[in-house]
Amino acid sequence: MTNIPAIDQTKPIRLSVNMNNETADALREIAEHYGVSVTEAVRRAVSVAYFVEHETWEGNTVQIEDPKTGKVRELVMM
């Protein structure tokens, strides 16, 4: 039996990802729009994705409503 040390939750995890130009541009645009770093934009994106996934795992739906038209669309993660 191998002893696996516990993960230190207080230590940041360094992550390197490859993405196409379209995704990188979208990420930079989001960061600029909110006045945050690209790293913070990634954190927020992961939090939103996790929220949507968790809600759908629980059998719930996530919807977006256009306040001008009242049109409602369901957000579906792939």
C-alpha cells in the first residue's frame, strides 16, 4: 500500500494549458472587460463552469433571460 501525501490546499497549483487563438482572445477580452488578470479570468471561468455542471448533475437547469424581451434560453454545457 502506497502512502499518498495529502494535497496542500493553501498552495497554488501551477497550470500550463494550450489553447487556440480564438479561445485566448476570448479569455483576454473577458479579463480586460472586468479589469482582472488572465489568471483571475480563468479562476472565474472554472467557477462558473463548475456551478453550471454541479447544477445539471443535480438535475437542475440554468437559464438566461433577456431582460428586454423576456426570452429565456437554457445553458447547456458540453
